[in-house]
Amino acid sequence: MSSNTQSAPLARAVGETGSETALEHSHSAEVLKVSTRSRPSAVAGAIAGVIRDSGQAEVQSIGAGATNQAIKAVAIARSYLSEEGIDIVCVPSFIDVAIDDEERTAIRLLVERR
């Protein structure tokens, strides 16, 4: 993780068929890691659940395909939550993450209640 984060966030891969869900525990917001193979509707359900529970979710993606799936998931989650009278906003930024001892730049989407 980069120096932008204070501690390792709770992270899980979401929306992938046939894969195990990886969790890392911490005291900060939950991080949803999206891949190219993630199903946007599944990621949207995870985003909506986290928003309902804590009011804030962090979505991370690396690469164009994964970022495409993440953006679609935020749009779908917004429609899910709007049915309950909850409006969300998305603040995009870059974040450096370590994968296999290699630094990579990811897209970070901070999703929170408006």
C-alpha cells in the first residue's frame, strides 16, 4: 500500500466467479478490489452493502478492464441505493499498491453517501 493510507484496509476481491474471497482485517474502511473478470452487478451489491453498513466504501482497480467494471458497478450501486432514498458520490484518485513486491498504480474510487 502507499503512504496515502494509514493502515492496511479491509480488502476483498468481489464479483469473480469461482474465486475465493480474500480478506485482510484492519480498522479503516473496507476496500473492494475489482478485476476485469468481476461481475459489475455483484460488485454493485457489495458496494451497496458496505454503504448501508458504514456509509463509505473504497473500490480499487488496476487496468482499463478492471476500471471499466468498477465504474459500471458504482453506477449500478447508485441505482440500487436510490430505491432506498440513499444517494452516493464517487471521488476518483490514484493510489500506489504493492503486488508481488512490485509497485503498481491503481484507480481508487471512494464511494460515500451524499
